[in-house]
Amino acid sequence: MKKDYKDKGLRLIRKGQQGMVHAIFSRFGLILFLLFIQVRILFDFFSGLKIFCRM
């Protein structure tokens, strides 16, 4: 009987760890994606300004 409780607890811990890893990486991926978009927009914006400012 005690072994059943241990197995259920271990399965619950493993599921919790997988959920935490998924949440961390999905947020990290989203932040990385948004950072890339921001850099791309700024690069395009300043490249467009280069046409008007001849140095």
C-alpha cells in the first residue's frame, strides 16, 4: 500500500516539473520572439531614416 502512494507522488512531481519547464520555456520563447520583433522594427525604422539624412 505504501508503495502505491509513493508512486503516485512521484508521478505528480514529474508532471509538475514538466509543467514548470514548459511554462518557463514558453515564456522565454515569447520574450525572445518579442525582443527580436522590437529589434527588427527599430532596424527598419532607422534604415528608413537613413534615406532622409545624407551624411
